[in-house]
Amino acid sequence: AKFPLSGSGLVGDDDNGRWILEQCQKHGIDTAHLQKTAVAPTSFTDVMTVKDTGRRTFFHARGANALLDAAHFDFSTTTARIFPLGYLLLLDGLDAPSPTHGTVAAEVLAKAQAAGLKTSVDCVSEDSDRFPKVVIPALKYVDYCIMNDFEVGRCTGRRVRRNDRIDPIHMRGAMQMLLESGVRERVIVHYPEGGCALGHGG
């Protein structure tokens, strides 16, 4: 990248964690906010792809990511301008309830915005009913919300795909619901056929 990058997160005190830190340093990515833990291994994902269709299935070992919480984030000295948080529904400590903000992730995003950073979130395509409980509270502190068609449907309860095609009326309605949940600037939805974006100005 032609601009400075900095990582925030938690890795295990293991070979994979050391490899991540080495790769970041090799490519000039600031690791001051990447912390290590001996309590859990570095998380990883195995991706299986069906050769004939290209369909993918993900097997994720949460590892150290499950322990990530608000205490691991410090925005007081950062010079960063954008804070992308990924992935909601995959970070147990951040998905946990917060008495002040709804979820711990929302608390972290609020701190980032208070420090002057633009924020964005992405979700994981989990087949569950947790989306409204985990994702919606975070949207009050999000500038850019990025999802796929499955995730936007789960968040809003709207069927954005009918007869295996995107329904533009229901898609726009679902995106409007996310904007009204607090997204400050723009909702972006991507899907195999393309993508779309909706801001408060249209």
C-alpha cells in the first residue's frame, strides 16, 4: 500500500503468531497494536472449494481472536484515519453484550470514532439468528457498513434475493433499514452478480 498501515488484534505466542508479526514487519505494517497471548493459539481458517462450482466452505478455529476485547484497543496515540473491524459474529469477546453500547464491538467502534477515525465493519456469513443482536448495535458507530446479500437479509429479515436473483426493491429497503439503524455514511452490499451502495443522499 502507498499509505501507512497498522494492525490491531491478538495472536497466539506460537509459530503462526510470530509469522504474522514477521510478515507485517517485512511489509512495513506497524505492529505496535498487535498483541500476543499464551492462553490460546493464533486463529486460522481452512477454506474448502468445490472444484466444479467454486462454492466455498470455511472451517474457522477462533483461537486468540475469541479473547479479543475492548482492552486490546487503544486509539489515544494513533495517527490512523480509518478503522475497519472484521468480522462481527466471529469475535466472541467483541460480540459480547456491553451495558453501555449494546455490544463490546460497538464500544470499540465508538472509541475509534471519538478519536477521529472513520469506521467500517464486515460480517461473517453465519447461518444463525444472531445478526440483529450482534450487528445492529454496532451500526450506530459505523461510517461504512459492508455486507453480502445473505448477511443483509439476516440483519434485516428481508428477502433480498427472489428466484435466485437480487430483488432491487427489497435490497434498497434492507439497505435503508441499515442506514436508519445508525450507519453514518454508506451501506455497501456485494453479491456474485455485482454490488450496490446506498448513502443518506441516495
